[in-house]
Amino acid sequence: MKESLLIIEELKNNTQLLIKKFNSVKSSNTELSNELLSVKQILKDKDNVIIKLKEKYNALEMGKAILGSNDKNKTKRKIKKMINEIDDCIIKLTS
């Protein structure tokens, strides 16, 4: 009978230890999940910054290409050509 009580007591202790470990892992999992969400948001923000910087870079490249010409008349022709292309696109979209 004493042996059965010892086994039951040991089982009780092991169960309590297991519950403590479970709660610890559960808490750690919650912290990691929150950290993951935070890192995902930071990554999303960085992606948005990269997209905006790429847009600015492309705009600068376009400006550089247009203004790269020392001839003002040539630059005006380039701008006029771009405007005509935009107008053509608008007409196609509204048709």
C-alpha cells in the first residue's frame, strides 16, 4: 500500500511539473508570436520604404534623361513626345 501511495505521489509531482513546463512553453509561444507579428510589421514598413525609394529613383532617372540634353529644343521635343504618348494612352483608356 505504501508503494502505491509513493507512486501516486510521484505521479502527482510529475503532473505538476509537466503543467508548469506547459505553462512556460505556452507563455514563451505567446511572446514569440507577438515578436513575429512585430517583425512582420517592420518588414512590411521596410518594403513600403523600398517601393517609395524605387519610385523616387525612377523619377530621378527620368528627369536626368530628359535634362541630360544640353539642347533646350531637344529637351522640349522629348517632353512633348512624352505628353503625346500620355495623351494617346488616356484616349485609349477612355475609348
